[in-house]
Amino acid sequence: MASNQITVSSQTIIILRLGQATAILPMTRNIRNIRTRMLATVVSNDLMVNNNLRPRDRGAFLCRRQCLSFRKVILMRNDFNNKVVWITGASSGIGEALAYAFSEVGARLILSSRRADELERVRSACAHPAQVKVLPLDLLDIPSFGVRTAEAIAAFGQIDMLVHNGGISQRSLVIETSLDVHRLVMELDYFSYVALTQAVLSHFVERKAGYFVVVSSVMGKIGTLMRSAYAAAKHALHGFFDCLRAEVSLFNIKVTILTPGYIRTNIALNAVTKDGSPLGKSSGNIEGGLPADKAAAQILRVLAAGKFEAFIGKVGQERLGLLINRLAPGIVIKRAPRLMPK
């Protein structure tokens, strides 16, 4: 990470070159020893500033700086650089986006899902594919978790973070949904998380360090039509991982539960219906949701801050619903019968 300094209107600023972008920060006493994440303003690539900036151009630079549509980012390389992150459900959606985001900030990755070919595609698209290992894993094959966990540890010698992301959604009314469908959703979205957590936990306890990241859902906090099995599994995750957090905090093991709203993925296409068959069509709500890459960026900021729980998504109806459900749950309960999935 190279840097230059210039003085503009009696104020010194620092120019940090970060790959394809340039970050501009006010010069402070601590700026020379940047060891933690920092808020930077990323300037478009056509504005590359260096020590040769002429005095008469400096005012113009400031004016242009004000006119640019700046994008603020958190630089988290020191939070995740060289950390070993195991991501389940990494072949698509949020898991795929997280793989790209973690690779960008220097993490070493273990990518798991059932589809080895898709995992290879994701690996090759990562910023540092040589630091990415592919480990096929079927979340329904719980007896294999012990062997798979040993293989994951052997890949880089340790695991620093486990991101529970794999699973399935559901679209059907309670009255018509078979018990087998409820069992399938609970097995994938709850029991596999419990079993894989138990498989990794002794490694974290032995190292006295570790991080469990759990991708839940807004449905883990509220209930609406046609989501009974899915909401039940997500509610269960909150109870289990809140208890786990209390048990392992003395071992320096952290737990973060993420509650995404509508994220633009294929989750609706693969949702199971009343007889276990896939829904096979997209959802208007999800199509209008937050892009997965932006969700991944939000998630990394949450993890860098070490939050216990966080909403991921657009600022809108879902986030408002969570707030109202916390302060006045009766309002959400009365409105729930009208919240049919689109």
C-alpha cells in the first residue's frame, strides 16, 4: 500500500493507493501508523493524485473532489488478512459474494457446497485463487462432518471463522405442507448448523479463538404466510447461537447472527413447496432486493465491528418491520396476514 502526501489550503492530506483505487484521508497524528480499519473516500480512477500536483491545480482538485460522487468504504484488510474463513453454501448467492469479498481483503478461504464445479468457478473468480480451497460438502450428510472438518483444518492448518450460509427456503401453507418438508428444512437450515458447529467447536476451544457467523433471516424474527418451516428453522438458530455465545465467550469465541432481508439471489427458485418440489420461479420481492455483493460488503463491516446481530439489506420495509416488531409486536402480528410473498 503506497502513499503520498500533499498540502492543500494549509491542510495536509494523504493519498493511499489501494490497487485500482485511491483513498483520500485528512492527515492526523495517527495516520502514519494505520493498523486498524479506517473510513476512506475512494476516488474514481481518472483522478490520480501525486506529489507533482501543481499549486494552482490544488484548488481545482478540491472543487472536483466536492463534485465527484464519492463512495465510502471500510478498509478491513487488518481484520481479515490471512484469516482462514470456511464458507458453506459458497457456490451461489450470499456465499459466493462473501467469497469474493473476503478474498479481496486477503482472507484464505475454504469453500463448501454440494456442487464442486460451481465451487471451482467461484474459486477461479476470487481475487487470490491460490489462497482458496474447495471442499465439497453435503449439509444433509451430517455423519461426514467430522471428516470434512478435519480436511478443512488441514487445508491451512487452522480455521478462524465458520460462516454458516447453506440451506433452503420454503413456500407453502401449513395446512398443505407435508411433515417431510418440515423435517427437510429443519435438517438443512438448523440441524446441519448445529452439527457443523459442534464439529468445529473443539478446534476453536483448543485455540481459544474462533468466530461463528450465522446467516439467518428476517424470518428468524417474525412470521408471515407460507414460510412456517423456514421461519421455524431460522427462529431456532437465534435461540441456539445466543446460548452458544453465552457458553463460549470465555474462550474468546465470537458469534454473529445476520438477519438478511430481501437479497437478490436464487433462493426463491430453489425454495421447496408443499410436497418438497422446487418452486422454480423467481420472487418479485427478492428481485427487487439488495444485490448480493452489496450484502457481502455490509456483512464484512458488521463482522469487522464485532456486532452480535445485524440486519443486512436495504433500508425499507423489512428493517422497519424488525423495529416495529421489537417495540410494538402487535402491529406486525396484525399486518402479517396481508404479507403474502410476491
